[in-house]
Amino acid sequence: MMRIVDAVRQMDMRTCQAELALVNSDFEPRHWQTRQVFLERYERVMAELDINPNLREPQKELIGAYFCHEYSYAAAALMNPSVVPHYDQSGLQPGSMRFIMSLRAVGEGHISSIAFREGILSADGTMNLLPEPPFAVAADGVDPMTSQDAAAVTVFRTEAVSLSGTVIFPVTNAQRNGIEDLRLVRFTEEDGRQTYYGTYTAYSGAAIACEMLRTEDFRSFTLQRMDGAASRSKGLALFPRRIGGAYAMIGRQDSENIFYLESDDLMHWERGDEIIKPVEPWELVQMGNCGSPIEIDEGWLLLTHGVGAMRQYSIGVALLDKKNPRKVLGRLRRPLISPADENRAGYVPNVVYTCGAMRNGADLFLPYGVADSSVAFCAVSIASLLADMG
């Protein structure tokens, strides 16, 4: 690092400005506020080197540029969406709903991050996604020198950037190889307060752990480590309210079956009770949840994933008792969605997968990943789902 800093310091100002102009001509049209990014990177490099040289602005910017690189956060894959009602429902036509969708984006080095898209569901079932900005900006605000081993960090969306242009990158050592499969839910406390939570898998490159995202307005995001035996497995999904005064989760504690868990502490989870086992041929290898349970009059709709022959992933549905979700009232005997010939091929073939749906009137609105390469959408009548359950 010091070698590069010294090289820039030794440049005459005309050379420094010329090199900086070349960098800006290449990257200013492609990115947002590159000058600010370069200066912030410069300050971090100086802090790491523990020096404070007396430099002019072009020198600082060029040094910062030498320690940056362009990263395509979704170049490899885009998959595993979840969806929740938007925190802002103002200005809509009657019967319409604004929503937020999270996505797992995979870039260079197979590193996963969290991306977002916003959209509107109209009363007639039409879906419109808001335009995607031409660039994305990482949520930031943490000191990389002090956050690496922190149990909780908070990052902030840049004020001038929309949520659809915001990406949450790994910021701690536990997450450094990926933040995977966010399962968003809008949680309502017993006093009516609402908070958005999202469970996800933090992958260090050697170990996995469940962590929790928390936000009220999608402007600041707290990422916090969970503990307890259940936190060492993938795929926890939080119920949208307490059950009998306790927090409740759905999870897969043995890599094969679906479990129901309760806790008095939102961040501490021990093993729960097995409630669903693989039965049908399309789910014999293993099962898991596909997002937080959805409350309807008849109980809790639980989307499941099943893995069958040739590691083919399909999406199923179960109905849990409203007061006692350990009790399974019904299951679809065939998949709701399975890979089809026109969408088998992709980054990971033969997979359809979702991390969460939501109720929209009488229908279930469901975004799902296709072969880990694209996202599709469907709406299905809740009444028809219940009628098909055995």
C-alpha cells in the first residue's frame, strides 16, 4: 500500500491530474459520485497506514482510485427473492399495494449480497416494478477496521439513492463470503408496532451462521449475529407476530425436515419440534421452508421447498394451525411450482426457489428464482390452494 501512496506523492501535479482525468473519463459515467468514493477510500487507506500526509485533492482522489475496483454484484446470479408490503402505501389507487422485494445477488468470487426492487400490485393483479437505477450504491457507514468481528453493525442507505439502487454487501468476517437468502417479514408486536426483520445465512468461507437484519424504514439496516443451537443451521424464518407470547420460527435443524421453534429472546434460538417430514417423491431428499409463514383465516400458509431426484428443487405449500403451528392441517401432495423444460438451464439448473411470498387480497403473490439466473412471478388463489390440500 505504501509503495502506491509514495508513487502518487512523487508524481508532478500535471501527471497526477492527467491520470485522474483518465480514470474519471472511464468511470464517472458508470458510477455515482466517484470523487466522493475515491476520497472516502483514501481516508480509510491513510487510517490503515496510520499516516496523515499533506496532499492536494487530486492526489488524494488518485490514491483512492488505486485502491478501488469495479464490482458487478449480480454478474453471476440473481435469485431467491422475498417480498413484503412497502412501509409507504401513500398515493396509491384503491386496492393497490406497494411492495419491497429482496434478492440474493451473486458476483465475482461467488460472493452474495442483498439487493432490492420496489414495485406496485394493482387491484386487477397487474404488477409493475419501479425502474432499476443505472447504478447501484452500497449501504455504508461502518468502519471496516472495527466492524470485522462485531456482533452487530448498522449500515445506511445513501440519502440520494433509491432502495432499488441500494446493495448490502458483507461487512464482517462472519459474512465475508456472502449474505445469503434473506427471508424478509413485516413483524407486528402486540402493541401494534411494526418492524421489518429478515433472517439470512452469513457465510465466512468456512462456516455458516444465521443472522438477523432489522429495519423500520429501509434507510438504516442493523445486521446482528444470532446465537443458540438453531442459529448454526440454514433457513430460519420468523413468524410475523408472536405465538402465545413467544417469538416463533420455522427452520430446518437436521438438513432434512422442517421444525417449529419458539423463544422469548429474538436473537437466541435452540432446537425446536419436528413438524414436517419428506413424504412425496419430489421432496424425498430434503425439505425446508421458503420464507415466513403467512397468516390467513384458516391458519398459517407455509411455503416449503422439496428436493427430489437429480437434486431438482420444487416449491410446495402446507397449512399450520393458527394457535398451535406444531399441528399440520394439510399439505399439497404435488408441487405448486416445479422446474419446466423452458427454465431448467441456468447458473444452478433444475431449481425453483423463493424466500418469501405475501398475501394480496384473495391471492398469494409469489416471486421465485429460476435456475438461480432470473426471477419470475406468479399469483395463485388462496382458496384453490386450500382446496387442493390433503
